[in-house]
Amino acid sequence: MIQNITTNLKVTPLLDLHRELGAKLVSFAGWNMPIQFSGVMSEHTCVREKVGLFDVSHMGEIEVEGKDAKKFLQFLLSNNMEKMFDGSILYSLMCYETGGVVDDLLVYRFSENHYFLCVNASNSAKDYEWIARHASSFNVNIKNISSETSQLALQGPEAKNVLQTLCDVSLNDLPYYNFKKGRVNNVESIISRTGYTGEDGFELYLSPEKVSGIFRLLMEQGSPYGIQPIGLGARDTLRIEMGYPLYGNEIDDNPTPLDAGLGWVVKFDKGEFLGRGPLLKQKEQGRSRRKLVGVKLLTRGVPRAHYQVLKNGEPVGEVTSGTFSPTLNMGIGLCYLSREYSDVGNHVDIKIRDQLVSAEVVKLPFVPSRVKKQ
């Protein structure tokens, strides 16, 4: 991580390269990041049909190491660490005692005594403080390694073909949500088969000093496959099509994981963890009063965050994320709806400016994932 003195925004080591590639830069979560290069629509389509390369070095990484590392994470997180093995990755939530969400994150297991967590950029400092605060009763060392770590995401159906010729591990032997240590053009990397797009792809963790060279090399290697640099705009449209939550939109300290349809990563039977009591009470009381759903517009328009959702003229919910879907050629959105109106096929209205636009509740994801889960 590098501090940009003139704008007071943090920047990744790739800032100059982004400018060289014609990026439009915006402020995002305290970072100066590319929102687009050639355009959101073309970048989105490139990832769905070919391959795209993202700079995601703004994401945070926190190392957890020590004799009690597994025990500590079992208490800190909602998912079950017993599922994990060396080289595996687990999606989990970190919850407040109230059941609200501190952050959603990925857990990487190197050994039973050594893990690291990939956390959201906007939450990196807050997460570290939260983790450190709860670590005192455990024999663990917590280290924020974000400034020592850069991250690239190579996503799309051609991602494996681009990366395989440059790395020294077999990507055919790397299942989804697993990782290996290896070298990419002789640069030590963590090679992770994960992503935020619904396409096959990889996330690479490597030294900030080496990331620019690897970015350039991947662009060169991917040229025959039609690779493009991809900004945060297309990252958002791709994840919305998949119905993936974004912290601060679909999840935060107020909606619980059960409201957000994330009960599948809350493992009550594993024993005590932060937030378990309130979440178990909510589960035992039955269905929550609201539900996160997908909606597609039936006429022209684009839903946006905080737009009101109505039924028969009465407010029944709010859009959390919305966009024009390049894949479906229509406006789509994620929204919290009152439970009685959340069934697939129900019709609601979304207030866009002063107009009520008809929409239909649909099953998520909007677009089928093409990730091969082994």
C-alpha cells in the first residue's frame, strides 16, 4: 500500500500502470482505484466471454498464527473451521455479538496453526482491531499484512489458459476454493482458484514490488485471448449478476446473515462463536421479517441502491444494489423485501426518480455461474 499525499487516498503499486492504460480513476473505500478502462459494458462482456485482469490490491490480508489459531477462528467466525484442510479456502462471516456482520471474508489455511484472512478494503483497519481485541484469550499472533501483499484477479473462461504457461503448478489439479504456493514467472505467489465474478478464475497474492511486472506479463500473455484490464465498475456488475453480497450494501451491522440468505455459512452446531446467541434466537423464532431477493425490471430503467420498493403504493422494501445487466440486457437489482412479498414471481414497483417501474422477484443468481465446483 502506498499513500498518495496529494489526494490523501491510498493507492496500489499499479496506479501509474492504470494511468498508462487509460483508466478513469475514482475514490473507493479510501483508495484511488480504476472504475473503468475501455468501458464497463465491454469489460463486463470480456470477463464473461474471454478473460479480464483486475487489480484488487486494495483488499486487506490479516495473518493468524499460533497454537490456538484454529480454536480462535472457530470462535471468531460463523463457519466451521473443522471443514478445512491445508490448501483449502472457506467463505465465512465475522459477526458482532448482536449477530450483525463485521465483515465477510475468505479464510486460507496453510496449516492448523497458520491462516490468513482476505477482508474487504473498507473494513481492513476495523477488522484488524476487532480480531486483535478478541485474540487476548488465545495463544495466537495477529498481523495485518495488507501493506506487504498485492492481489490480482484473473477471471473468465480463458483464465486458466493465460495463467498456466506462466506458473509452475498444475492448474488442472487446483479445485475451486483451493490454493497452492507457487511461482508466476519465477515470482513467489499464492495462487487461489477463487473470484467474485461467477466465472472460472484465479486470485494471485504476491509482493507489491513484483505486481506491476506480473500484471504486464499477464496482459501480454493474454493478448491472443482478448484480455482486457478491468475496473471496479465491471467488478460490481459481474457480482450483482451473481447475487454476491457486498459489504455496506447487502450486509453490515444491521441485516443479519439470516436476513441476507447467508445462513449456509452460519454453523450453529459447531459450538460457541461471536453472535451465535442472537442468530440462534432469530432462527428459532422462525423466518425473519425481510429477505434479500433479486428483482428484474419489466420495462426500461436501472434500479440503484436506496431506491424504494412498493406494493400497491405502499413501501415494502429497498434496493441495496442495482445495475443494467450487460448479459441480460435489462435492469436488475438486489433488495430487501418484506417477507410476504419476497416469493419468486411476485410483482412489485421500484420508484426510479418520480416514476414507478414494474419489477418481478426472480431466483438468484441472475446469471448461472460457470465455476466448476469439484
